[in-house]
Amino acid sequence: MERFFQYAISGLSTGAVYALVALGLVLIYRSTRILNFAHGDVTTAGTFVAFTLLAFNVPFVVAAVLALLFGAVLAMAFYFSILVPAQRRDATQLGQIILTLGLGLILQGLIAYFGGTEPQSFPFPLSEYTIYKVGGIIVSQLSLGTLAAGLIAAFLFYLLVQRTRLGLAMRATSENLPAAQTLGIPTRRILALSWGLAAVLGILAGLFLAPALLLDPFFMLEPFLKGFAAAILGGLNSLPGAIVGGLILGVAEALTGGFVSIAFKNTLAFVVIIVVLLLRPEGLLGEEFKERV
Amino acid sequence: MDLIESYREELQLIRKPWTRVWVGGLVLALILLPLYCPEATVYVATIICIYAIGVQGQNLLIGYTGQISFGQAGFLAIGAFTFGHLARLGLPWPACLLAAGVAAGLFGIIVGFPSLRLKGPYLAIATMGFGIAVYQVLVNSELLSGGRMGLSVPKIDPLFGLSRITFNYYFNLAIALLFTLVSYNIISSYMGRAFIAVRDNDIAAEVIGVNLTHYKLLSFAISSFYTGIQGGLYALLIGYLEPNMFTFMESITLFVAVIVGGLASIEGAIMGAAFVILVPQFFSAYKEMVPVVYGTAIIVLLIFQPLGFAGIWMKTRLYLRNWPFR
């Protein structure tokens, strides 16, 4: 039983990261119906910015904030300079998804060129080796911090979406774009803001992941794909679903790794994707999606 | 672009006499390639031939049937490893190649089942999940992947006294030409029309009498059959297999080839295959820049020329045909 809780708690902290990644994906999907394949690469770019700033002895908090800002600006620039012109030329939904893939490829190449492909260790104020022992369960400072950061970010995000005028505008835009426009909501600015916010959430996840993994241009690929799985599990158009899906996936992975086989741990996410899509494509908390002629 | 007056004309592979001339010239130039090119070029051309098969298959799926797939590397791996294992058991290569295609095709049908319920983005994720799951299974199973040393595949000995590189080139060129011919025939037959109908509006297609389940699965099966053949030929050429040849990046590369070459165009598929092979060759000194070129090509083409290279090619042909009038 103690082992169970041990795995569950470490799974929860990984799950918090997946939840943050999934939140970013869901935020964009539900407002623009675009799957953001560049999400992982934007996150990596942001984390590399933080890494570079830290190398110049910039205090950690400043570096992190600048990295988050960089990601937000990058995502908004992509929205305004590539997606909007493409939409003006009647790009299909699939075409727009492919555009994000193109952005991802470009970022990936640039990061590898400027950042180098060697894995580097990421300096972080919280340590993986400082551990706390609570009733026989061992928790490292880093994973506790990750869990806290994930939950706080998710809570702040919830407040933003549900309790502010801006959140109301975001919800209206994702619910019905033409109606929101008619009511005078600046939908383009709101959508750009959604892209920026999604990048911020992703980079936050990246900053907490980088010290646990080693930093290289592809370090976000796997967490990004797991975030996808989490988003699918919770429902691609449901924000609470992303959090629930992320936490469930993290715990399920840790338990599979601990009790079944460590080799099967990484495959689980992809099995989850396929099974969920076959049995319940709308996910756990997503709304029923119907096809109308 | 052409005015077609009869059904017979529609079924014709080549309609204009001049097209016959330049297509004949092109094929002749390809056949004579080893005579006037260094061996390195011939080798690159061989790889382009192999890739052209798989990209054509994926174009049948993405371009003609409108079903997106991000999991081609999975089919590629299944084809390659099927070929490798059977060839090691001592089966003759035609049997191995056929088995590679069929094995990938069967998995294609399995992956095709979600496509009956899922659309667009959801299907993209499901196929992506499949591709990565295949990779992970291979990485974790030494029995399938041949262990840490990889799986070595017996090569076939060159015939007719040709050098190995020249022989490989002719061998793969012949198969690629055969598959190109088959693709043209598929798209101008009932099957191809059904694919296009499914892409344009699946519900309307079903109303007209296209069996949706049948044709969606068929499209997946054919496309993954092509990809399986590509995998088998690749295994035969390289003579060595390891799971890291079939990462998510490989799926993306094949996908880029389809988009850059042009959706719903066989010539486009061949040009796209040439693109994704030639870019890493030209940028071999700046390997990190290859994805940048791919990404930029995708973005620029999708915004300014959604039909890809095939669209540019078609416009050039139209311009030349009417020259000097516009």
C-alpha cells in the first residue's frame, strides 16, 4: 500500500506537468479548432531562452518571467503573421494544423542550431535531491514544487476564465465566433491572447520539466505527446478535462511503471489515445460531438 | 485543365502527343542515369525511387481520400521489419516484399477503423498514437527489433554483371515505375473516384452509393501497402534495420513530402519525395537546418500555393501550352 501511494504521489507531480501542457492544447483547440503541433517546440524555445538568460547570471525569477513573455510573444506573432493571412486565403482547418506543424519544424531546427543538441542540465532553485518524508512516503522538493505550481497555475487559469470579463470574452469567442464578433468582442485580439496564454502554460511546464529531464532540443517531445494524450482523455474541448486527464494519465503511468512493467510505461499514453478515441472520442468531460450534414 | 469529351479519353494515361514525348524522354533519362552520373547521385536517385512509392501511397490516403495520417513511420517499420525477419528466414525477396506490403496493409485496416468515426484532428492524433506505439514496441522488444545491434538483412546479389549500386537503382526504379502506373490506374478507376467522393463529402458519397466503410478502409489498406513496400525496399537497400529509423520525425518527413509535393497529385508525390531526400543532401553541412527548410517550405507553399509543387507545375504547363497568349 505504501508503494501504491509512493507511485501515486510521483505520478501526480508528473501529471501536473501533463495537465499544464494539455491545458495549452485544449485552450487553442476549443477556441480555434486547431491542434497546435508547435506547442512542444514553443515550450522548448521558451525553456532555452530561460537557460540562456540563467547562463548570464540573471536571477531565476526574472529569467522565468522573460521566458514566459518570449513564448507568449512568439505564439502571438505566429497567430498574427501566419495564421491570420492563411485564414484570409481560406486555409482549411487541416491546412492550419499543418501550418503549426511547419512552425514546430522551424523552431526545432533553430533551437538545435543555436542551442546545440547536447543534453545540458538546467539550474533550478528547487532540488531533486532534497527530499521530505511524510509517513513513509518520500517526496522530492522538485516534484512537490511541480505539483504545487501545476495546481496553482490551473487555479489561476480557472479564475481568469470563469471570473473575469476577459475570460467571459474568451468563452464567448470559443462558443460562437460570429456571434461574439457581432456583440463587439475583439475576437482576433482574444484569440491571439489565447495563443499567448497557451504558450505561457506550456513554458511553465517546460521550466519545471527541464531540471527533472536534461535540456536538449527534443526534451519536450514526449511530454508534449503525453499532454496530447491527456487532452484527449479529458476531452479536447474541455478545460477541466485537461487537468483531470493530465493527473489521471500521470498517476496511471507511474502505477503502470511500478506494478506492471517499466517498458510499458511510455507506451501507455498512446494506448490511452487509441482506446479513448475508439470508445469515447469526446473524452471524459468533453461534450458529445455530433456530425451534422 | 483538359477538356475531356469521352470516358475513353478520361481513362487514358496520357492524352496529348507532346506529353507522350516528354514523359518518354524523362523515363529514358532515368534509365540512362547511371551512364552519365556519378555513383553517389545514382544512390540518391535510388532512395528517391523508394520514397516515391510510399509518398504516392500516402497521397492516395491524404490527398485523394482526405484521411490524415501522422503514423506512416509505423507502417514503414512494420513493412521493413516484416521484410527483414522473413528474408533472414531465407524466403525469396519477392515473397518477403509482398509480405511486407500485406502486413502493413493489414495494420492499415486496423488503424483505418477509427477513421470511420473520427475526423480531421482526432484522426491525426489517433494515427500519430499508432505510429509512436509501433516505435515504442520495437524499442522495447529485442526479439522484434533484433536487439542492440539492429537487424541485418541479407542483400540480393547483382545480376547481369552490373555494379551493386547500378543494379539497386534499376531494381528500385522498375518497382517505382510499376507502382506509379498502378497509382495512375487507381485514381482513374471507380476506386479512385470513390476516394475523391469520400474526401469531398463523405455523407453525399454514401448517398450516391459509395460504401463508406469499404472505401475508407480500402484507402488505408492501399496506402499502408505502399508504405510497407517502401519499408521492405528500404530494408533491402540499406541491409540493416533499427527502431530509430522509424521515429515520429520519419512520419513528419513523409507528411511534408505529401504537402510540399501537392495534395491529390501523383507527380506531386514524386516531386515531394525528391524534395525530402534532396534537402538533407544539400544541407548536409547544416543538418540542424533541415527541419527549418521543411517548415518554411510547408508554410510558404500552404499560404501561397496550396497545391504544392504539382500546382506550380500545372500552372507552368498551362502557361507554356498557351504561350504566347495568356
